[in-house]
Amino acid sequence: MTIGGHHNKLEELFNKSDVKLGDSVIVETNNATHIGILIPRYEYADDNHLVLKLKNGYNIGINLGKIKSIKKMIEKSDATNKSNIDYNYRDNFSYENMDQNLSQSQLPNLSLLSTGGTISSKIDYRTGGVMAALTAKELNDSIPELMKIANIDPEVILTEYSENIKPEHWSLIAKKIANNILSGKYEGIIVSHGTDTMHYTSAALSFALQNLPIPVVLVGAQRSSDRPSSDASLNLIGACTFATKSKFSGVFVAMHYSISDDVIACHIGTRVRKNHTSRRDAFHSIDVYPFSLIKKDQIKIPNQYTDLIFQERNKNFEDMIVRPNFENKVSLLKFYPGFDCRMFDYCIKLGHKAIILEGTGLGHINKECFSQIKNAIDNGILIFMTSQCIWGRIALTVYDTGRDLLNLGVIPLSNTTSETALVKAMWCLGNFNEEKDVIKTMTTNIANEFTNRIPVE
Amino acid sequence: MTIGGHHNKLEELFNKSDVKLGDSVIVETNNATHIGILIPRYEYADDNHLVLKLKNGYNIGINLGKIKSIKKMIEKSDATNKSNIDYNYRDNFSYENMDQNLSQSQLPNLSLLSTGGTISSKIDYRTGGVMAALTAKELNDSIPELMKIANIDPEVILTEYSENIKPEHWSLIAKKIANNILSGKYEGIIVSHGTDTMHYTSAALSFALQNLPIPVVLVGAQRSSDRPSSDASLNLIGACTFATKSKFSGVFVAMHYSISDDVIACHIGTRVRKNHTSRRDAFHSIDVYPFSLIKKDQIKIPNQYTDLIFQERNKNFEDMIVRPNFENKVSLLKFYPGFDCRMFDYCIKLGHKAIILEGTGLGHINKECFSQIKNAIDNGILIFMTSQCIWGRIALTVYDTGRDLLNLGVIPLSNTTSETALVKAMWCLGNFNEEKDVIKTMTTNIANEFTNRIPVE
């Protein structure tokens, strides 16, 4: 018999101390005093620890042998607590009005689609590594705060680390989202996803699902959900808050805004990138501010994005455009000194239809490759230029090299990121037969992959 | 007859107004009043404009037809001017002692090697584009402030945009630097270079030239030297200041620290990256703070880098290690969803000896490519893992995918950037015959390509 994953020894301790899961408690050990909320462990975890969710968002495991006492506490309001986050963009943000104090029956419905990744992983205590295993249901159960935000329908649609996610998975996810939207049951869709390629998937969904009536929010974690210091909990809370309360629809990525455990940034699906291997705040908006910041139940939206494409949440399901096809035969080639120009020849041999060329600076490549580029274009391969700089805009009219590339037929993609450009090319080739339609679509702003203004330029 | 590139109409105006090149002047036009220093134009520029260097560092061209008057002014000391730069790292920096007020004959000697790029480019008034053309001498002449810092020997060794710079050019530049150092004439070496691949070259020189007795500073410009708003002038001044006054040797990159025209950041050659296509402050130190900040004649050095490899300036020329060879047969493959695993087969066909695999997150790639990776390794290709996240560290022991890659023989490179890893692999293969020496060197910290501590982790 277990208490939500807590085992017999714990049950005994809980009974003795008159506490239960979800209580705010003070735990005294030999060395320290911990204050937090008692949360469940998963059933396969060992039974020598209880798990406490601290106020800073971290979970800690406390060895039962070290516990001197557990007492229930009545929490004071933390309304006067000051955040230690530095709101860089404070002056640019306005507040949306929030509906507060909804009762459970009035709570909005969210669909939570689990695809795998760290957010739905657990530590393998045998190897010490992390394995994809948790279900969406286990995830939902392990974060009791979610129950105050929405009625969540969890569903496992994939169990893949995101490095294994392929364009065919994007199609599957897009179709599933579209189905759940068309059911009319949900105020928003949450997609839990591995972080490694989450920005590729968010771009894919931004093209595959247009004129969305409700928000689709991708969310991941940099540390697994059953680990102390996991960021999964706050990321999911932020994603669900945005998905239920934002007045805007579209595809977004919700992740930590800083290493502090208090503010979640919601990024535009086509303008976000994983820029750190391990930090909680690894995801950055590129060439724009984050679309919104979420702190507790407040959503801040910057004022300055009058030129971005967004629509308000609506009921016009019939306007939704679903184009879930992707064509794999696209290469992304990153240029570098000593680059072997024969790579272009090989793309022809592989039967690829487009190349995203990640050039240097404003969009350059060694002139020695010009003949191979010409040959690839003559063989019907579309070549699009992006920059390995990450930030900033392609400009092929400034230098000789750029003008030569334009003359060869290379197509510049302004400030579309390389990752989004790759995904968009796969999507265009999956949905349009005519080359002219592919080129026209690639150079047209569909989902904010081009931005007119770059802040702080 | 010309005045330092200024033509006859100008000469007349200068005589009439009793001003000369180098004077601080107030220029009244129909619309505005400009205060600045009269500086020369190049002889091929049109003769309808004078060029004024404003206090903020920008050069402007003023149409002669619009000028109502020019008056010489006596500048007040600007010692009380406050900088508008935000020193993020202010508390971490200490000041080096400076020798002030050196007379010209006491000035140190610097070697300025020009390789091409925007810093030595001019606008082609016919096409409106930018062409590589200025010589080191013209550059030196156009920035009179340099004469107060050092006696500069300019020399043109290449005239290439940096996207055309190849490993064989790195060898040439390294040998030339070594020769000039061995001449014993110089306190420092400046290399002017296109910005597109300047960070690749700085990494190359960091490996090719070790135990340097004096600093080698690469410098570029995001806007050409003869353009208003060029950043060339301050970048060169900062580079020369550091090269003459730093007590440390090594290979560095000097570029704007912010978009303000007052502080230059000096980055470690192996830890720097061009992160914006067009901004002046495009170059960022990755996973470390900039090695130093230069403002006027002050050099600030952070305190916290006790674990970095640096040596003080010295006279031990015989200790300098010059290994200028590079082997081109290295690929950098950036992984992405839908990546064609046959790319590994093609690297075998191309006869490549090593692959830098730019994986996702902590160093991952789709498991479907494992057999091709095994095949490449079985064919004698060394595969090293870096991350496309840019910031943060590779860790192949955390997830299944990483452990599988380790078992296949993939070698993780911690927080070496992809660009530096590529250059280092080319260098190792160019200088060591034994595979075990290549692997050992690739995983050993030579020039700060690995850092132990990551600030603000």
C-alpha cells in the first residue's frame, strides 16, 4: 500500500505527524529545517526518502532516518514577497486582466500531449542516467498546482527523446493537435517535448497549423521531473497558465526566463532557440523579446509588437489551416573555412530538393564554392541563405560575395533562423508542388519567421 | 593637389576658414551644427564632401554646398564626461597601471598585418557596395589617434574577405606573425581581418602559436573604414592599446563591447564567436567574460580567471612554439531533425579524417544514425561532439543517447565551441601523425578551449 507513491515507512510517519500529501510542512532534520509542500514520489522510487517541494521551486529528497519531526504549518500570504528577477523589459509590458478564483467546475480544459523528453523522464537508479518513461498522467499527478489552473486531459502520443523526433513526428503531432482543437473541448493545447529539438518542432507546428483558434504551447524541462531542482513543474505551470489565460492564439514555447524559479518566458514558435546545453533559461527569443512573461497567474505582454502576426483567441475552428506534410529531402549545410565544396555535389546525389546554407556574417561563403552552387541550382536544388551568427539579418547586397551569390540564384531569408528555415523548407516542399510557390512561400512571412523590427538594433 | 585626400574645393574652404586636418571644428550647415575633428578622405572619394569625426566616434560626410561656416574650436577637457556604458562586470574588474604621456620616440612599436575584410574596405561609389581595397598604410593614415599609441609598421599580407580565408591562409598568417615576433622589434602584433571568420582565425592562431612572448590581437570592423559610423577606428585604437599595454600575451580578438562607441572588449582567441550579422558588438565571449575591457587608455581585467591559461609578456622568444600546419580534411556536420545519415558515408568517401558533430543539447543525435557513425569510426574517422546550443557543456553520461554515443567511440569536447573544435582538429591532424596523439591533444586544454568554470552557471 502506498500514499501517492510514498511507501509504508512514510505512511507511518505521516500518520504519526498528522500530515498528508499537499500539506505545507516544517521538517526538522539533524542538520537543518526545511519548509515546503509534501509531494508524491513515483512508485518505483525508493522508500527511504520523502519529497518536499521548496518555495523556490526545487524539490528535495529527505532521508527518513534523519527526520526528527514533521509539523503542519499555516502559510502566510506571500503577497509581499519581492521577486529577485530583473525585468529587463518591465516598461514595455502591460498586464492582461485575469479572472481569479475560479472554482474547480469552472476551470478551463486543457489537452496535454506528451511526446517524451526530459520533462517526462525519470532517473534510472540502476545506471544513474535519465530515461524517458513518465506518462503524461504521472506528470500531471506529480504537480498538484496544475489542478488549480485547469482540468487537464493527459495523453501520451510519443515517447521519444527529442533528438529522435523527425519530420514525420511533426506531422503526427500536428494532426493530433488539430483533432483535439476540433473536438471543441479545450481552451488550449500543451505539448510536452524534449528540449533538444523543441524549437524545430515549434517552428514545424507554426507552419503546419495556421489561424489557430486557441494557443498551442510546447514545454520541456532541462532536468527530469523526479529530480530535485527539476524545472518541469514551473515550466508546466507557466505553460498551462498561458494556455488558459492568454487572449492570443498561436504556437509558443514556455520555459524558464532566468535561472530563478519564478518567471516563465513564452516564446514565439518560429523565433526561439535552445542556446545553452544545461541551464534552465536555455531558450532565447532571437531578434525579438519573448512574446510574454508569466509570473504566478499574471501574463505580461510587450507593447511594441504591433508588426507581429497574431490573432486573438476565437471560435472560428473552420478557419484553421492544417497542412501537416513535411518533405525530408532538405539539407542544412553550415559553412566554415576549409568547407569541402563537394558537399553541394553530394546533395544532388542524395536527391535533395533544397539546401539551407548557413553562411558567415551577412550570408557569405567561400567564392571557391560558387561553381558547385551554380551546379546545384542548375540541377533544380533551391538554395536559401541564413547566417550562423544566429542574431541579425542576411544582406546579400552589401558585399561583392553577396551580390555574386544573388546572381547565382541564392535566395536570402532575412532574419529567419537556420533551424526555422530548414523546417519551413521541409514544410513548403511537403505542401507545394510548384517551385515558384515554394520560393514565394519561403520569402513570405507566415508565422513571424521574418520580423521587421529588431529591438535594440 | 589634395589635402590628405581632400580636394581643391576643400582646400579653398580650409584656407578661407583657417582650419586644417586634425583641427577640432564647429561646422554650421543650413540645418545643423556639427562638432568634430576634420579627418582626411581617401583620394578616390568625391570632392563634394568633407569628413568630420564626431565625438561619439561616428564619421559623417558633409556636403560642401550646405556648409555656411567652419570655425576652429578649443575643446574642453572631457574628463568629467560620463560613459553611458553599463559595465555588467564592473565589480569583477581591476585596473592595470598605465604609463601615461609617453613622447613619440618612446612609443612602443607594433606590427599591423592586414589580411583584408571590411576594416580595410571602401565603398564602391559605382555599385554602392563594399569592396576590399584599403591598404594597412591607408588605414593607419586615416586614424590619426593611432600615432599617439604606438609607432605602427603596416604591412599587407592578404586582401581577402574573411569568408575566403582558408586553413592555408592561417598557416601563412601564423608564419608571418612568428617572423615579426622573432625580429624583436615589436611590443605586439595587430592582425586586421574580416569579421565573418575572424573567430576561426583567432582559434587557429591560438593553436599554431603557443607560448607567445607578446600579444597578438585580431581586429575587424562591421562597417567599412571610409563610411560614416564605421567602427574600425575605435576597434583599432582598442586593439593597439591592448597590444602595447597589456601585461599578458596570447591571441585575442578586439571589437566593440556594446553599440556605444566607447568600450572595446578583448576576447580570448578560442572562446569568441560572431553572434550578430551587423551589430558593432557582434562578437561575444562564450562561457567566459571577455578577457578585458578597454576604455581610452585603461585596461580592465577580470579577477576571476585564475584557472585560465595565460602568461605574462616576456622576452623568451626561444620558448615560442610555432606549429603552423593545418589539415583540411575535417568536416563540421550540424545535426537536425530529418538529417540524412548518409552524410557520414560521404565523409568517408571524401577521405576526411575527422568529423566535428554539432549535436543537439548535451551532445545528441538521432539514434538512426548510430550505424553510420559506427561505420565512419570503423573506417578510421575520428568523431568529436560539440553542441549547436553554443553555450554550455557537452555531457554524454546523462542520457541513454549520450552513453550509446560514448560506447560507439564518439569523443565529447566539453565546452569547446564548434568553430574552435573544427580548427583544433584541423591543427591536430596537420601536426600529429599518430591517432592517439590527435585524440590526446583534442581532449587536452591547450589555449582555453576548455574552461573549468562557467560564470553565472
